[in-house]
Amino acid sequence: MTDPAGSPHISPPPARLRAGAGLTGGREAALLGCVQDLARAARETSYVAMDRRQLEDYLQAVLSRLVRALVAEPFSTDAAYQVGTELVGAHFTGPEMSGWTVKILGSRLLPDLDLDTPAYRSRLAAVLGAISTSFARALRDRTLDDQEDIRRAAHLAQDQAERALRDSEERRRVEARRDPLTSLPNRVGLTEHLTGVLADAAPGHRIGLALLNIDRFQAIYDTLGPDAADQLLAAAADRFRDHLPAGAVLARIGGDEFALLVPATDGPDDLVKPADTLLAALTSEPVYAGATPLNLTASAGLIERPATSVDANELLRAADIALSWAKTDGRNRWRLFDPDRNTSDTARWTLAAELPIALRDRQLVVHYQPMISLTDGRLHAVEALVRWQHPRHGLLPPGRFIPAAEETGLVVPLGRLVLADACAEAATWAEQAPNPPLLSVNLAAAQLRDPGFLGDVLDTLDATGLPPERLQFEILETAVIHPDDAALTTLHALTDAGIRLAIDEFGTGHANHTYLRRLPLHELKLAAEFVTRVGGPHAERLDQHVATSLIDLGHTLGLTVTAEGVETHDQAAWLRAAGCDTAQGWHYTGAVTSDRLRQLLRSRRVSP
Amino acid sequence: MERPAWAPAELDLDRPNAARMYDYFLGGSHNFAVDREVAVQAIEAWPDMPRVMQANRAFLRRAVRFMLDQGIRQFLDIGSGIPTVGNVHEVAQDAAPDARVVYVDTDPIAVAHSRAILAGNDRTAVVQADGCNPDALLADDHVRRLIDLDQPVGLLMVAVLHFVPDDRDPPGILARYRSRLAPGSGLTITHASTEGSPARAPVEELYRRTPTPIQLRGRAAITGLFAGFDLVEPGVVYLPEWRPEHPEDVDEHPEWVSGFGGVGLLR
């Protein structure tokens, strides 16, 4: 290969061919064949961004320079070297291009120019060598540059992809913690925030959390549809946001449930005030779903605690319990979490949840408490009292589970069960005693409303063979103060069938007793609180007057009067003197099992 | 779109890529071993491959010049790939220095490289986007900066629609563009075809290794892509046959190129 810097020693061509500055027109024309051959080679070996004319003009110019160099004195390959570089620069980069150039120029240039002499052949060889060398070098440089460019682009793209990935992960992280409708933190966001505050809490740090729930939102959703409901929620969120105290965090943690986090409190007031403000803000003016104004209210459950003693889930659960209190207490209000209320609630609701199992597995048993005649000591009646033989808690009194049963409606099947058991038992009492006592069974308001109740009672009497006149129902005064027509009809049907009716805990429900005249009653059971202070050294004169007037009222209406909760001999003596007919209580006996009751019946005696 | 707009694009340097293979076929070195390996196999299966690519590139030049002659001064080059030689802005700005060109490609490397090449040319821009989502693309800031949709646009779909399978509905995509373009706009399409080349199967197979498998279409289907545009003479033809710069540029058997091209104008 020829080194362009140190040109080879080549003898000069004949003088006639030594050219001046340019080529003659004749020589230009002579080059045309070479130009066309080269153009064809170029087009076939590379993509050249020129049309046919541009390409030929370009190659003509290149060749002219080569020819000038070929005939120049002193001879130099510098121009030829430059041409090789330029061809690469003009993208004549096909791998065959260099070879074709050498071949075409080597075979036709000198004959076409009429310069085919040994001296020019020698010069041409040097020129072609320089072109090949510079072409190869330029092509290699270009390849390396291209490779560097594309690798740089790849690195750049990779950096960008990684940055985009990081951004999108961050975005995803943020999106996962944000509610898209309101742009507030969602449950995940709130929990994370809460956990962070709790983790950083120093001793003495207190924290407040309120859960806010739009009242009766389901009804709004059902009426207006999901779009309007969303608009309302967004508007409610805006309303809350506008009244948010500094430092507090608002979140939307469920459909219509929001949370207010006060990260640092000095006491419940620091939570109650902002929560109350939010509730008031919501009710202060209508919230719009589109153009529809709606008056919204919300309920809130609040918990305020030392931040070092709770975790996020406990706080959320406590606030949720307090929220349920606010709802059951009538909505549009807040309730602060109270551990005592929670404990009793928890026990009650746990039992309520287990009650269906108790019914299925017959864990409920009936105990019996006698009512004794104050005149002759006879067994007047026996009250059936349900107990729960709980597998873990032992024998539970009705007060532990009847309220829950009433709330869940389970009191109806429970009542049916008690009635069936007690009637079956009472039907056997005639075998134990010639004048068996009445069976007195408590009746819940829900049972009275149950359309199947009357039929159940009559079927049970049929099935057990207990005569209707030996069955008595005890109804709470509160259940019959305003009886509806259906309840009245049922009560009359019961008494028409021969069944007796008693008012239970009389005197506790209402001051006005005119309702008594509308009911087909047989008996009054005087509430224990009127009995407690009527006898003995601590007897109260006022209590005695009240008790006397209640007993008289019962007698005026032609009813048997029974005193409940009689615990002492003095009380019994006073009641007997006051004309009370029968008495029930620990002074005689508590509730006993059916077996024990049969023994009592056989002995015809009840202590004392 | 199933994927959120902010999710990062795929970048897999271990897979051959159509844009870099195209660069190799045109004699460029903006490619990696993994691209060259598949490109060489393609050339072995179909030795005319580099000439086909050159013919495609030459078609692009003629089509851009034609559209310039129609007065179009803004170009949207979808699937622009790796800038090598004879890029749209070079052709356009050579004839009309005020011409604006937006290059669009999905491949992040092609985009990064294009941006490096075009740095300093404020009448060009490079957008990393999927040309199959016209509305998203036309809403891009770069596009809005350089392309005035009230003026004619030269929409270039050069050697790109055969990477768009039928289930992405190429006619629907083009209809979407058409609805956004002003009268006087031009559509240029070149498309690899089932007609012509005998080496169809191996090429299809090789492109299956890239993120953009190829779907060849017949001349009728390719002609159908111009729906709503008035095809200019000579219609959809083998690439060298379209308005050759010189009669000798067309040989007797142009079907060797196995690809069709055409230009349509929007009335």
C-alpha cells in the first residue's frame, strides 16, 4: 500500500499531458464512460442519497480531480487519498465499492484519456492504492464512529428506560396510595401515613383518628346512580378538604368512608373539634351532584390515644366501632371510642353471632321460677326463664343474650323453642300435683308481630296437650303501650283461646295506664323496684304508697297482682298485708331446673 | 391502551430489531451483532434484500420530493427508524429549508440516536410514540410545535405498515389520521408484499425474532390502505416503477423488489 505522505518515486509523464488548472472539455467527455460505470457500481453497492444526475455530476467532479492529480507536477497522491475519504463521506460505503472503483479506473481511465503509458500506469497504480487505503481507513473510522454512536444511543435509551421505570414505579407507588376520584390518599396511603406517625411516636405523643361515613349513601347511590354518587363524593371530599385543620390528613378509604388523621393531639378535644367541624361543614349547605342539590349528613367514629400504645389496625378498628355507635345512636353525629362500651358490645355481639349455633345444638334450656300465693302458700304459677348452657361461658342468664336476639330477630325462633319446651314440661305437671300451676312464658314484641305466632302457639298446645287456660304470656309494658291493630288482634285471639295475659314489670314503662283498659289482661306483675323498699327496717313510706296504689289499680281492673323480686320475709309480710295476691323471688326460690320443679310440685311445698 | 401512558417502553438489547437491521441492509454500522446475525441470514435467504432496502429508500426520496412539489412543507415520518442517509429532513430541507419534519418511532434506541443526530436542527423533532395511536401522537407537544394540522401534512408510512398486524386495524388507524389531516395532505406508503419474492417464508420467520413481526400483504390490500386519498399516478406499483428519476432505473422485472409503494393526496 502506498503512503500518501511519502509519495513513491514515479517518473514524470510526457510534457504534452502536463495539465494546467483544469481539464479540457475533451477530457471531460472522455471521462463519461468511467463516470457512468462508477455510478452504476455505486448504485448497486450502496444506497446513495442522490439521483442519477447528481450522482454523475458528483463522480465527474471527483474524477476530474483525480485526473488533475495524475498529471500534476510534481506528482502527489494527496488528492487521491482525499477522494477515498470523500467517497466514504458521501456514503459510498458498500463493501464492494472500493474494489469496483479500482477495477473501473484501472481498466478504462488511461485508455479513455489516451494516457496509457507505463509512466501513467505507474502513477495510476499509486493513485488507486491511495484511494483504496484511504477508503478502507475512512470506512473503518466511520464504522467505529457509527458503532460508538449507536452504543451511546443504546446507553442513553437504557438510562432513559431505567429512569422511566423508576418514575413509573414511583408513579405506581403514588397511584396505589391515591384515590383517583378525590385525589385523596386511599386506605393504603392512610395506613402507611398512620404507621409512619406511630413508628416515629415519642413517649407522650397522642394521636387522633376519625372515620367519617356519609349517612344513607347506599340509598343515594341506588337512586341517583354511580356517576352522580361519584360527583357527590368528590364534592363532599372538597367540602371536607376546605375545612381541614393544618397538619391533619384527609383520606378516602372506601366507597363513602373518609378518614381524618390528626397526627398530634393533646387530648380528645383536638380530634373532636376538627371532626365536628367536618360534619358541620357537610350539613351547612347542600352538596351538588351535577345540578341536583342534596342535603348530606355524615357520622363519625373517633379514637384518640397515646400513639405509643396502638398500631394502625387497632386505631382503624376502634374508630370503625365508634362509627357504628354513631350510626346506631341515630346518625349525623360523632362518637368517641369508649373501651367499656366496646367490651360489653364485643361480648354481646360475639354471643349474638353464636346464637344460631345455640339454637341448632339446643344449648338453650328452660328454668322455672315459681310464683307463690300470698294467701295460702300455693303454687300459683311458674315462670319459664331461658338459660344458655354455653360451651365456654357456662350457664348464661337471658340478660346476656336476649337483647342481641331481639336486635337480630332471632328472638322469634328462640321464643318458639322456649314455648315448645316449657309447654311439654308443664303438661307433665298435672301428674305431680292435683292443681298444677300456670305456666307463664315471656313474650317478646317481635313474636307478637310474627304472623305465624298465633298458629305456633295453638299447634304447640295441641301437640303437648297443655290446656290453654294453664298458659299465661307475660308482655312487657313497653311492648303494649301503643299496640297496633295486628298485635291487638293477636292478643285477643290468644285470650279468646283461653290463654291468660300478664303485664310484666308493671309500672316501669309509662305513667299513663289508660292502655290497660284496651287489653284483655288477667294479671299484673309489679316490677321489683317497687317492692325493694316496702318492708323491713328501711321501708320507705312513699314506696309503700306507690306499691299500694299499683296493687289497688290492678284489683280495680279485676287483675291478679303478683310482686316480683321479693327477697325478704318483711317484704312478703308487707305485700300480704297490702292485699297483693302472689309473690315471686329469692325469698321463695330462684329459677330451678325442670327436675327440681317436679320435686317441689310433688312435695307441694316451696320454701320457706 | 392497556398500558398506562407513563409505563416505560420495552428496551431489550438482546433481541434483533427491525430498525437496526434496516440500517445494516443499507450499509450502515448503527447495529449490533444480534441484528447483523439475523440480517445476514435474511440476505442468505434473499440476496436481493439490501437492494430492496435501497429501492425503498430511493422511493422515499422521490415521494418526499413529489410531496414538496405539491406544496407540502411539513412531514410526519412514522416508523422512521435509525437515521442513516437520505433522511426525510435532508431531502426536504435541501429543497425547502423551511420544511419541518417530525420523526416517530417506538424503539427507544432509534429515538435516542435520532435525537443525537438532529440536535440543533429546530425544524425537526423526534418523538417516541406508537404511530398506531394517531390521536395520542398528534397531541404530543413536539408534533404540535412543528406540525400545523390546518396545513397540508406529508404523512410517511414507509416500510412500517407491514409491522402492523391486521388485529391492530391498519385501515382504521389510517382513517383516524385522515380525519385529522387538512386537504392537500399526502400519504406515502411502502409495504412489503406477498407478491414477487420467492423468499417470503424465511424472511417472515426471521422477523418473528424481533419485537415487530412482519405481516406481508397483497397489492390489493395495500391499495386499500389509501382509502379516502386520491392515488396519484401510477398508483400502487412495485417500488422502482413509481415515478423513476430515469427510465433506466426501472428494469424489466421490477417484481424482484417484492414491495409496493404509492402516494395519495387528500382532496
